[in-house]
Amino acid sequence: MQSYSRNNIILRVNDLKTYFFTRRGVVKAVDGVSFELRQGECLCLVGESGCGKSVTALSILRLFDSPPGRIVGGTVVYNSTDLASCPDQELRKVRGKEIALILQEAQSALNPVLTIGDQIIEQMKIHLPLSTDEARFKAINLLREMGIPSAEDVLNYYPHQLSGGMKQRVLVTMSLCCDPKILIADEPTTAVDVTIKAQVLDMFHQLKTKRQMSLIFITHDLAVVAEIGDRAVVMYGGRDVETAPVSEIISAPAHPYTAGLLECLPDLSREMSRLNSIPGMPPDPSKMPPGCTFHPRCPKMIDICRTQEPPLAEISKEHKVRCHLYA
Ligand code: SF4
């Protein structure tokens, strides 16, 4: 699966911190996340709801509401430009053209009162110097590439006339209008049934192999990570707690949280009366526990975990973990 180049880094996120300054206090949604994205790879950001995956994705393109949100630290380097601090004018040249983001929930991302054609063509004309006919021609070709049959007819449909999988394909088509180098997809397989999920995963796999795109794929589902990912960043409490090739994450997870997530997957080879779960709840990002943020739920906690943040430890060049057990 690893057809990407290990050295060809296209995006580098370093110690990124995005806080939201609210009346209830400071919400540290992303609190020191680092990873690199390599040319042609699929990097998965994985973790429970509220762990900071989506805010990390939004922070790459500074697409959150500001105020109350603000990047308070770290860098996001793309083509020698720090997207976390560059002027808005410069960032606008990257958004959609170089790096595209597909937001969660295909149903609500499309305008219900406009046809699919109107929405795709409008998107193309905002970014590219195309006439309506040229944009329509390009839209039909992209829809065909995304495996949509009768693409000309689909341009005249409204979103409610399409299945969940078709809507997801339309969103991907819109995001590909400007041939971006990086595609970020936020939970594209959530809220679709199992058949559609397989189709959506296949579509992203094709994008990676045929277009050599670099993908950041956000999901809470480790089974999806195993299906589509080359490498994975496991997130908890707004931090990256484990980064490794997907094969190692699945076969030899180092962080107790990653191991807990794996134990929650259903095992079809044996009869189970109930699914496993990680006891306790993810932390409130406005009241993070001291020390290791996972310590209230961790079955392997030792004394130091209550008071000191674990440093980043290298298990191998490609496998890093934040846990006192490896320090
Ligand atoms: Fe568990 Fe301690 Fe490791 Fe945190 S640092 S995951 S509490 S063992």
C-alpha cells in the first residue's frame, strides 16, 4: 500500500495550537499537534469525537471562526509558506486551489435549492477563468471520473434526488475543480451505510493511486483507517498521542488509548454478547486533566502520569508515541 515517497514532504504541521477564547474559559481544541504529510500518501487522523481532529483540519486553512478561535502557536508549512501566520491574501491562493477541504456530512454541505450543476459550475467559475460552457464540460468529465453514471443528467438534479454516496462524489468533484495537491476529507464515511462506505473508500483510493493526491482522511473508525490509510496520527485531548504506519498501529499499538480503540472494534470471528468500550469520557477541552490527559481512563497509569505530561518517545524512526511507559 505504501506507494508514497517517505522523503517528499508536502505539508508539515509543527506543534500547532488552536484555542477558542469563550466566556466559559479557554477551550484548547488543538494543543500541540505535529505531523507531516508526504506526497501521494493517505494520512489518517483518528480519535473519538472532540479529540481535535476536525479543528486540526480547519486550522490548516484557518477556516474556523475568529474570534473566538485563534492559532496561538505552531506552524503549518506548505511550499515554504507558513499558513498559520501568512496574510489572508496569500492563504486565499492556497484554499481550494492547492489544498481542498471536504466538510463533514454531505447532505448539509450541498445547497438544497440549487441543482448540482449550478453548485459545481459556480464553484469552478469562482476559482477558474472559465465560461459557463467550459465549466459545464469540465464538471461532466470530473463527475464521470468520480464514477457517476449519466453525468449530464445529474447536473440537473437537486441534492435530495441523490443517494448519500452520490452526494459524497459530488462534493469530491467540487473539491477537485482546481486540481488541488492536497485533499482533506472530514469523516466522509460517517452517516453512510456499509455499501456506500465501501464505494466512498474506493473513490478515495482511486484519487490516491490515479491522481497521486496526498490525502488527510479524518475518521473515528480504525477499521476505515486499516482500509484506506498509509500512516495514522492517533489524537486524544487535542494532541497527537501516537503516529505510525497503519500496519504498525493495527498490529502493534503502543499507546494504551490506541490499544483501547482497537479493542472496541467488533470481532466477527467470535461470538460477543456486547462490544468493548473505553471506560470514562474524553476530557472537556476547557478543563484538561493535568499530566497525561488520558490518565483518568488509562488501565496502565503510573504515578508520574497524574502530574507530568509524557514526552514524545521514538519506538522507531516511523513510530512515535507520547506515553511515560516508553520515555
Ligand atoms: Fe497511560 Fe501514563 Fe501512558 Fe498516559 S502516560 S497513556 S496515563 S501509561
